[in-house]
Amino acid sequence: MTEPLQWTRYHWRRLIGGANRDNDERPYNYSSLLACGGKTSQTPKLAGKHRVVVPHLRPFKEEYEKFSGAYMNNRIRTTKYTLLNFVPRNLFEQFHRAANLYFLFLVVLNWVPLVEAFQKEITMLPLVVVLTIIAIKDGLEDYRKYKIDKQINNLVTKVYSPKEKKYIDRCWKDVTVGDFIRLSCNEVIPADMVLLFSTDPDGICHIETSGLDGESNLKQRQVARGYTEQDSEVDPEKFSSRIECESPNNDLNRFRGFLEHSNKKRVGLSKENLLLRGCTIRNTEAVVGIVVYAGHETKAMLNNSGPRYKRSKLERRANTDVLWCVLLLIIMCFTGALGHEIWLSRYEDVPFFNIPEPDGRLTSPLLAGFYMFWTMIILLQVLIPISLYVSIEIVKLGQIYFIQNDVDFYNEKMDSTVQCRALNITEDLGQIQYLFSDKTGTLTENKMVFRRCSVAGFDYSHKVNAKRLESYQEAVSEDEDFADTPSGSPSDMAKPKAHSCRTAHNGPLGSKPLNHLSGSSFALGNGEGASEVPHSRQTAFSSPIETDVVPDTRLLEKFSQITPQLFTPPDEMAHSLPLETLCIMDFFIALAICNTVVVSAPNQPRQKVRLSSLTGMPIKSLEEIKNLFQRLSVRRSSSPSLASGKEPSSGVPNAFVNRLSLFSRIKLASPVEEEGSQMSESPQGSSNSTCHEETEKQNSGAGVTNGKVDSLPGQPLASDLCYEAESPDEAALVYAARAYQCTLQSRTPEQVMVDFAALGPLTFQLLHILPFDSVRKRMSVVVRHPLSNQVVVYTKGADSVIMELLSVASPDGTSLEKQQMIREKTQKHLDDYAKRGLRTLCIAKKVMSDTEYAEWLKNHFLAETSIDNREELLFESAMRLENKLTLLGATGIEDRLQEGVPESIEALQKAGIKIWMLTGDKQETAVNIAYACKLLEPDDKLFILNTQSKDACEMLMSTILKELQKNNRASPEQVPLSENLHQPPVPQDLGLRAGLVITGKTLEFALQESLQRQFLELTAWCRAVVCCRATPLQKSEVVKLVRNHLRVMTLAIGDGANDVSMIQVADVGIGISGQEGMQAVMASDFAISQFRHLSKLLLVHGHWCYTRLSNMILYFFYKNVAYVNLLFWYQFFCGFSGTSMTDYWVLIFFNLLFTSAPPVIYGVLEKDVSAETLIQLPELYTSGQKSEAYLPLTFWITLLDAFYQSLVCFFVPYYTYQGSDIDIFTFGNPLNTAALFIILLHLVIESKSLTWIHMVVIIGSILSYFLFALAFGATCITCNPPSNPYWIMQEHLLDPMFYLVCVLTTCIALLPRFMYRVFQESLFPSPILRAKHLDRLTPEEKTEALKKWKKTGKMDQAMSKYAGYSAATSGRRPMSGHSTVSAMMLATSYAIEQGNVSVCETVFDSDMPQTSGVAGPPKD
Amino acid sequence: MAMNYNAKDEVDGGPPGAPGGAAKNRRPDNTAFKQQRLPAWQPILTAGTVLPTFFIIGLIFIPIGIGIFVTSNNIREIEGNVFMYYGLSNFYQNHRRYVKSRDDSQLNGDPSALLNPSKECEPYRRNEDKPIAPCGAIANSMFNDTLELFLISNDSAPYAIPLKKKGIAWWTDKNVKFRNPPGGENLEERFKGTTKPVNWLKPVYLLDSEKDNNGFINEDFIVWMRTAALPTFRKLYRLIERTEDLHPTLPAGRYYLNITYNYPVHSFDGRKRMILSTISWMGGKNPFLGIAYITIGSISFLLGVVLLVINHKYRNSGNTADITI
């Protein structure tokens, strides 16, 4: 089925679905659904927003056909064309382009005998050539897709066959909805399916979604509830439930539905139960699932939207000029028509040369003039540069080729380089005026490093750790190199898929004596992991900087007070325990378990380390055992039909094998095993280890008492564990906890095991996880504490949220004042952390009684099983749980700035780009990062917009605005923005530089219609704007606002899913392929690996692409006008009869062959200034921003020049041959030849650099022209009537006059342009031209000249104001201390003035960035 | 400026982890072409650099101009071979439909085209159901006045200047492009089944008495068929060859031009002329090119001087001016 059809079908269905939902009160009621299906029995898919999936088995045949019969099967076809429809469909698509239609119109026009100008066939040639080129390109692309499709469709998977009663191999394309599929480890999922069974006893399975979103960490999926507890594999024959779920949609993170058993019992399904097509099964021996979406209806396919097409600003500009050309053409044709009419009406008699119609009739002059109009359109068609569009496409391909091949964009660590995903906006890179940047992961590395923490009101500064981090910075380069070198065995290189976990350490750090605590384990780990190959793709969680945390000695001391003795009678001792110690303990437990980290050990590729619930778990109390049995019994009872009568069916491993494999999961850290998955699949091989394991576990149970867990050989060493988290800060916290010997050992959906230093392994029964979301800004885990046996909620989240949820009354008896004190102290610490640019998180807990919990659980279940409003219900449910918390402490995580970010920001600001930072982080963190990356300078005046109401916001804005205007009254050229919105003032020129900080809440007000203008006006005065606490939606709204209201070119750069909307809205979207997966990259136009690459991408490639393309487009206009006008001038001498003095073939080929390659080469290779100079002088970028290379004036000057040149080119030969016996084509030949030379030499004059490629192409063009003319002249005796250039070129080449005419014509035609360039370059050189001169100097001279340039920057600026354009400044203005003070005063005065308005006052500590702990830029 | 984009270092150093070539396959090649560092000629168009060009142009163009001018003016002296032209003005031989109105295949002697001329010839394709040979408007409107030149001397009867009919068309036209249709000895036979163009007085095989100048290869016809580029044109009519008995070719004296009027030009308000001219290497007399050369040469010389001044004036800030303005 074709894509558009699919699309409409999909939307139509959604529409219908929406209607249904409105009508139906209970849309998900099964009976109403049936009724709905009954009403429209032929099309069961009309069932609205949901689909019903029944097994594809015989007993359900009828029902299946009713519901699932019309669902798509798993065959995919991404190709546009088939062999049959290629030609018509491709033509159809091509004729959607206006340019091609125009061409077609000309061809058709030429078939009208009355207006025919050329031979019919010849006019078709350009069209045919253009169509063929594009068709070939499309065809090849499609063929490649076809091959890939075929390959994918023919992949084999195991599908349950009801006939053979077992799983048989079948191609992907034959899979249908309702099929049961069994997948083994490392197999790719063929369709979206609901997980029904996993060999994992806890019913989980891990999938790797890198194929889908590029995230390499494992994601956990769970067997649909109710199926979890089965001991043996689900038997398709016995599967009698039906699944209802929503209609196919492209939201990867959402799946709603329920599973209805035959007894009408429902079980909710969520994305946790869905296996997505394209992902890979990991760490799980085998899974079984039922297909719910197949083929094009899978989420992966629905997400797959091809490359994006955008129109660049330059192209829009060119399009308007094409319209001008159309107007020009019409004027010219009208002139021709009028001229012809007048010319004809002059004759009273019929002259010889006015041929009557075949029937002897003569057309009236008026009618003849009308015909002539159309003839002229055919004749002068080239005026509309049709080939321009093809050429632009080719040039852009060339430009992209060079961008992608730039070695400077290569990132060694990730083995990636820049990706150009949008093919047609390269030149927009050269015109960016506003840059919107995300902070985390874009400006910073998104490598989270644990820096500080505050527990129970005490700050632990981790000084040693801080030092270590600093020293790491020096060592980092070597270290990374080391880590990067694939030093491993060749077998590993051959199997890039074999996921080996990175060793958690290498390089000099591991042996640093500072690591006294983890030192021993390190030594061991080094020994063990020495042969282990570091994975070629570094991820965030692997580098030593994050995994190694040196504990703070003070905290460690306190920590060591925690002994098992403290807990011997847990209930009685609780009160006597010092609160602080309890806090510390809870704090670290929260760090270790309040997350979604997946634990794996390095030597077992992606192998989850877990201890069997039966053998490994140290049983603490009778209660625990009771709990355990309860759980087991619940399991049994919940699935009676499945638990009973289990038979080991053939081809399915029986329960025993299952259990074996379960044990085998606990792998020994032996380097012999290269692929753990292989081992785990063979029960034979693992049986040994099982026995081994049993004994080991006994030991580990004993380890509780002696507290030497990590020395046991069987247990995976703490330092060997790898933590893979969805967000890097989670992992950072777990690593931090590990440093204090609170090691997260394993995690299953049921329980978490933590190895707590003195207490030994603790097993927490995991009751619930409330995952993180951006609305709540927190996550919680509900566990049963093994020591106190209480239900405890650990919550981790943004401080602003947590602080509000803290309980007023103290739950465990401690005095309220103490809590209050802790709270205040922690808040102080948090502010301090934030000021240092650390990311802060608050940790809190809550103890619940069992009854409270049970009640909450009841409600929560309701929320979970609902399809409708599930999100809201879940949110409410979470709100019920996360309240009355007790604050434990706070953490400060550092996210270091990426390499080269301050330099890049500085350069981009110098380039006149306004940079806005949009971040979800809190204000202090954002402001500090802004200072650290030089977005704000210490002497900038900082204004903070943080208000609670719209009126206050408005008031504050106007006050700031007034202040700014007062300070800048001196500058006369300042136009009130309200009158001239699209030309904001350039605040760099002004005496005062200001930065604006706005918070998310205030931003909401500012984005409202009434305040937009004022807000924009305000921001126009500021050199940088920081929006903190901004939601993804706000980010995109800000971009939209600036883009639409200021009419500027915007660029958005980000790395995470929260930046996607912003990236899509901006003119140019750039994704950073960093730590947070590929969503941003998928949405972007260009993807780079580091922020610093942006400066070269914009300053060099952007500048080049823009200048190249604009010059090429201008040249194209020039070329066509200059050449076509020759024909036009001739009309004045042939009675406007539409004669061309050139042979048609030459005429057509002139554009198609002889002069087509040089402009393309010019567009690809032209280099006005070298890359080095462009980088060193970012000011040069401003020329692109102001579109200096292609202004409307430039276009008209170009046209004027073209007119002049064509006049010269026509009239010099005209006067030379005037009155002679020259014939038409002999007259046309020197015209043509001179035009060729003029057009090519014009290019040489315009070129700023000429390489041998230019030379080859230009000389080749000239040679091809002459060769063609000679060959054509020699062979064409009677061909191509009536225009017959027989022997003309030959005659001319022997005629000195020909040369004299050509030389003279060329010289006269090019003289003005040449003189213009000479005068421009010697008298008024533009900065670009001056920079060009720098390239010719020797390096020493160049540095000297650059210094001078920068010194004269200001003088230059003064002059430029005069000249009407403003060159960007360089060098920053020294600011007196006085102004700093005034800035501070200003901020305070607002606060006083506006009483109720909360103005956030930041102390303007001028040397703050230096003193702050933010890892600053590498000092040069 | 800490940014280090000095890619040249990498050329020498290579990637640090050199042995891992296979893993780093995505690294772009560091070649001059791919990194856009091809050696290039960067034309600098400042006054100083282009100065010589202008003087050189001036120095070359002025002598050439003078040379052409002199040659052109010398053409007046009627010595050597003299060319006799007829000139027509206001005759738009370059009209689009007129230009097309011919059949090259027919003129090339193609027997099938002879009897079935191209549609382009309409309405001069057939006459009274017979194909017209040569068909088309161009042929139909062929110039058919005859010009004869007599030298009148006092003592004897007027001396008819010998006018050579052959050698006035391009050699390739006469020998390759234009051919009589194949067939028997008799030209009339070869043109059997065709009729003469409407405006013609006699059929094509009676254009001339000489066999190798008759039919389609009649040089007057060939010359006419080479349509003029401009509405005022001349066409070569006869050659007056230099002979021993007359010196110069056309001595000073009184001449008598006998014109047989056949060709009407009133319909298009035309004029007829007869031109006598010698020919140099640069064709007929035309002072334009010489003057143009001299003018451009002088202008370029002048510009050179202007540039010299500019260059001198801005010399001090000369090359450094590139930086400081």
C-alpha cells in the first residue's frame, strides 16, 4: 500500500476513533466494542482508538477474522515505486515541481505550429535530461530501499504453528497479528508484541533499543501480569485471552491496553509489557510474545519518517528572484510581440519574407503579435533558470559531502562524525542569528560526577574527590586514548555485537593511592579485567571519573559507626540510634535503590547479576519468609489455569532446564567465557557452575557476620559491577553509594539487593517503583525494609518539589525543630551547590504503615488498569504516596562543561549570534553554567525575571527596559524595537552589556500574547538570555516566538528528547549525539557529537555554503540573462520574428553542457576565506547573517551587468559585420563563442580561489564547446534543418577577424565587472576581502596582522556605523568596578520597589566563575 | 583563541590510536581534497596587482586597432581581385519562418526529397500538384536582377568587364552541401516531375548555361540560400579577377552599369545597391573594429594610469591597508 494512502487511512481511523470515543460513554466496555464491531462488521478496524487482538489459532478463527483479519501483516515496503508504476509515479511526482511544469508547458507550447520556435523534439531535451537525472536518482534510492526491505522481510523468526504444534521458522513478512513468537537471546524482535513469557523467573526480559533510538543501555520489560508466575512456557494452544490495546501510533513511550482473560478478568498492559520491533533481546534466554502490531503498524515503522525537507532562506530569496525573472521574461516577450506587430503593420504589401499560411492566408499583425508572444516565451525560456534547481541540488550534495568529510568533526571516542540529515539547508548554517541551546549534554558533557552531598544538615565537601577530578583533567587525554584503543583480542573486533561491559577503570587512576577504600577491590578488578576488552563505544557510565568516588573522610567516619550491632533488636534500638546515623544509612540506601539502574558485571556481557531468591537471599526474619511464601502463593492463585497441567512441550525447555539456566546466570568472572549468552543457553555448560554457586551462596550468607563480602571469589566483585542507567545522574549516585560500601548488587522487579558495608547484603522487597517524569520531577521506590520490616518510600527529586512535600510533623519522634533545622541547612547547602553549578537532588523518605500502604495500593491498581486517563490517575496516585516526606539529604552532581564550549560560545557571540540557553535546570545552576561557558561575562549586568504573576512580570520588564534604554541613550542609531521588530539592535555596540535570566514560570507569562513584544524588546537588549526551568514545550515556544516575530534565522541545538520540539521548530535543528540517545538526532537536520564542532560548522562551513550557494545562484541568473538577451537583441534585427542566430543544438547545449559544470564546481569548491581565518575571525560570519552575498540589490546589479554584457556581446559583432554578406549562423558563431568566454571568465573574476579542478572544468568546457561545434559543423550537412551550421566553425577558426572580434567583445564585456572588483578590493575592501588577504601571509605575518585587526576592531566599528553597517566587535570592553556595583544596586532596587514581586537577587560576585567549583574551560 | 583547528598537525601525526584502523573506519580521509585544502590560485584584484594587465592590454590593443584601421581603409584602392556585390536593404532574410522555408535534403540532391519536399517549404512546396524544386520561400524569393559592368573609354566601344560567376560561394557549399539530384546526363531529366518556384522566370535547370554552375549548384543560388543575418546585407555577385590587360583591375574611368530589373523591392520598402570592393584578410571595409580596438586600448591605458595613482596614493597603507583600511 502506498504511503499517503496509509497515512490517510491512519488519520481517518483516528478521526473515527475520536468520534467513537465521544459517543461512547464506556468505549472500552467489551460489549460495546462488540456492538461496534457488529455494526460495521466488514471493517472491524473501525473499532476506534483500540484494536482487539486474538490469537491466530484455530479456535478463534472466526473471531480472528473479525478483528485481526484486516490488520497489516509484517511485510514492509518502504519503497515508493514498483517496477510497474515507476515511470508514471515518478513523472507524477516530478511534475509536482513548478519548474518542471513550466518546462512541460514549454514543450507543449512548442507543439503548436503557430508559435513553434524550435524544432519540437529539441525543446523536450532539457526537460528529458532533468527528468531522467532525477528519475535515476530516485530509482537508485528506491532500489536500495527495496533491497533492504527484501532482506528484512526474509529474516527468519520462530512462529508458533497450530498445525505442527510447535514453533517453526518463518519469514518476518509472514508474521501476522495474533501470532505467537518465540525469541532467543540476541534475536531481533520482528513485530511489536506483548510479552507473555520470559525464561527469567521473575518474568522480565531486557531489550536493547539501540536500533530504535540509539540508546545502548538495556531496558527492562515485564511479562504481562498474570503470566509472570508461570513456571513453564506459555502454551499458545491454551491461550484464551484477548488483548485490547490502542490503535497503532508512533509514541514509543506509550502503550495502553489490557488483557482480558476468558473469565473477563482484566490485566493492564503498559509499555513495560511491549516488545518493540527492531529491538534486540538481551540477557534473557527466551521469550514468548503475541504480536499486536505488525509491519507498518509497528511503532518503529510509524516513527520512521524519511529525510526532512526544508526550504532554506536563500532558496526562498532565489525563488522571489525567479519570479522577477518571470516578470522580466513576460516584459521581454511582450516587447517582442508588440515589436512584431508594429513591424508587420509597416508593410502595405506582402513582402517576400513574410510567408503566408499554408492555405495562402496572411495572419493579421495583431494575431501574429499574439502568436509571437508565445514564440518568444519558448525562445527566451532559458531566462527562467530551470537548471538552477538541479544545480542547487547537486551543489548541496557536494557541500554535504565536504561537511561530512571534515576530519575536524570526527570524534574519536564515538567513532562518529557530523551527520547531515537534512540535505537542503546547508546554506542556512551561514545565516544563523539566534542560537538556542540546551544545557545538559549540549554545553556540558552529561557525564555526571558525584561531587558533594549533604546529609542531615551536614555538608560533606569531598575535597579529595574534587582534587582528584582536577588532576583527572590533565590525565584525561591519555586516559581516553588508552580506553579507546581496542587492545583486545581480534575475536572481539570481529564481533562488534558482542556486548562486553566496559571495565570500570583503566589508566593511572585505578592505582592511585587515594582510593584506599576501594583499593583492594581495584587491584583485584584490574587483575581480572585486564584481559577484558574495553568496549569501543564509551558510554557515560564507564569512565573512571564517574565510577570512582573518593569518599569524604568525615562522612566515612560517621558511616563506619553503622554496625550490625546497632540493629540487633531493631525495634528497640531505633530510638536510641543517633538520628544522623540513621539518616546517613537511609541516605545511602536511597542512593543505591531509588533508581532504575540495571546491574551487570563486566565479564558477563550484559549479564544481569542476581542471586536466586531462594538460595542467595539471606533471610532476615520469619516475617520475611512469610512474605516470601505469601508472594509465591499469590502467584499460584492468580493464574490457576496456567499453573496447573503444565506439560513440557517439545522444543520448549522444561521447568528444570529453566531453573538450571536461571542458576547459570550467576556467572563466574572468568575471562574464558567470551559470550555469556552462549553459556546461558547451554544448560550443560552451566550445570557445573550451578553446583559451585550453591556452595558459594552459603558462604555469602555467612558473609553477613564477618562483613567481608567482596573478598569472596564467587560473588561478583563490587568494583566489577556495571550500572547502566537511563540517566547518567542515576548511575553517578549509585557509584557514589558504592564508594561508601553501599553497593547495589542486583535488581529484579521483585527485589533489590544492596551490599551494605557493615550490615552485609540487605534484600529489599521492591513493592513499587514510581518512575521519574518531568511533571512530578521525582521518582520513588516503595520497599519493605529488611531491618525494620516497614514499608518505606524513598523519594529522589528536584529540591523545589521535594521541599514542598516534606512533612511538617516528624514521624519518628524527632523534634520538629531539628527537622526544620536540617531542612534549612540543607536548603542552604543546596543553594550553595547550585551556585557552583552542581545539579542538585534531594533525597527523602517516608515510612508507611502496612494499612496505609494497602490502601494506597488498592487505588493504585485501579489507576494502573485503566486505559482512559491512566496518566492522570497514576499521577494522582503518586501524589498520594509522595507526601509527608522526611528529608534525608541532598546531593550535588557535577556535569562538566564539554571541551571547547567557552571558546565556541565566545566565537559564536563574536560572530553576532545571539545565544539563548534554555534549560530545565534550576536558576542558579543555569546561571553558573552560563558564566562558566562565557555565555555571560562577569561584568555583564544581569537581570532576573522571576515573578509569580503576569502583572508583576510586565512591570518588572518595563522597569528593566527603561533602565536599559536610559543607559544606552547615548547610542543614536538605536531604533525603538516596537517599530522595527525585525531589525533588533545589536547590543554589542552599546555601552552596556546585559544578560537576562528568566524562569519557567515567568516565561509562561512572557510568552503570552500581550507581553511577547515587550519580552522580545527586552531580550534584544541583552547579549544572552538564560531560560531556566523551561519545559520542552516552552523551549519550542520560545524558539517559535523569536523566529516568527523577529524574522530571524534560528538554530536550536540539543541532545535529549526534551529538545526535540525545539529542534524541529527552529530553522536549523542540530542534535548532539551524546549520552541521551538518538531522539534529538533523529529530529535534527545536522547531528554533531560535541558542541564545539558547532563553531566550525557555522563559522566555516556555514559561511562557505552560504557564500558559495548565493554566489552560484547569482551567477546562474547572470548567466542565463546574459545569454538569453543575445537572442533578444537579435529580435530587433529580424523583425521580432523569433529567429535565433544560433543553431538550436548549440543553444540547448550551451546551458546544458558547456556552461553547466563550472558554476557547480564554483558552488562546491569556492573558498573566499580559508577555514583558519574564518575560525580566527568570527566577525566574518556577520556577512552571512546580513545576507551580504545576496541582497536584492546584488541581484539587480547582477542583472544589470548581465544586460550590459549581452549588449556588448551582441553589438560588437553587429557593428563589425554590419552591412557585410554574413549569414545568420556565421553571425551567431562569434556571438556564441564570445558569450562562452565572457561567461566563463566572469566566473574566474568572481572566484576567490581557483584550484586545478576549476581549471580542468573551465578548459574542459571551452574544449567541449569547440569540439562540438567542429564536429557538428563537419558532419551535419543536411541534418537538423533548417538551422544548419555546416562548416561555419571551421571557416571561422581560419579567420583572424573571428579571433579579433571575440577578444574585443570579451574584453569590453568584462571590463566593468573587473574594474568594479579591482576598485572594491583596493579602495573599499569588505572584511571578507581583507581576511582573504590574510591568507596569503606567512604564519608570523598573519598573527601580527590578526592582532592589528583586533586592535582596530573598535575603530573599524566606529567607521562602520558611519558606513551604515556594523561589523561585530571583537575583544571585550573593560568594565569598571563601578558599573558592577550599579548593577547590583539595580537588582536590589527592583526588589524594594516592587515589594510583592519576588526578584531573585543573585550576589554579583565578579570573580564567581573562578572561585566556583565549576570545572572551567581549559585555561590557555 | 584556544581553538585549535590546525588540521595539518594531524596529517603528520595521524590518529593517535593508529593500530585500531578497523574500528575507526568512519574517520574521514585527511586528504587535501576532502579537507578542502587544495592548493589554489587566489586572484587578488587590487590596483597594484592588476596594473600591468591594463598596460599590457593597452599596449597590445592600440597597435592592433591601428593595424585593422589601416587595413580597412586601404581596401578602397581597387587593386587585385575586385568583388562585385549586390546589396539589399530592409530585406528580412532572417525572418524565422522565412529561414526555415527550405529543404536541405532536396538541395543536397536527395531524390525522394526532390519529389516530396519538406513541409517546412509550405506554402511554396507544391504548385499545381507538382513539387517545387527548389522549394520554399527562400528559393522563391531569389534575387534575379542581372548586373553588367562596362568600362566606357572615349575611343572604343564600351568594354564589358569580365565578371566571373564561379568561386563566389563557399567551397563546401558548392561541393558538399548543394548537389543536383542524381540521374542522367541531362539536368532537365533529373528535375523531371518538378516545377519551378512560383516567382521564378525559368526552372532551376536553366539557371546557367555552364553545367557545373547549373541546377542546385548554381552559385548565385547557393549564395542566396545562405540567408543573411541582418536586414541590410550584401551578397557576392561576381568576381572581377585581376588580368594582365587591365591594370589596375578596375582602372579609373567612366563605367556603365547595366541592370536588368526583375526583382521588386517596393513591397518591403527596400533598396538595391551594387558594391564593388576588394577584400583583405579581414573582409570588407569596416572601420569599426579598428576604432574599437584603439578606443579600448586607450581606455585600458587610462585605467592603468588611474590605478597607478590609486596604488601610489594608498601605497603607504598598501598591503597593510588590507588590515587597517
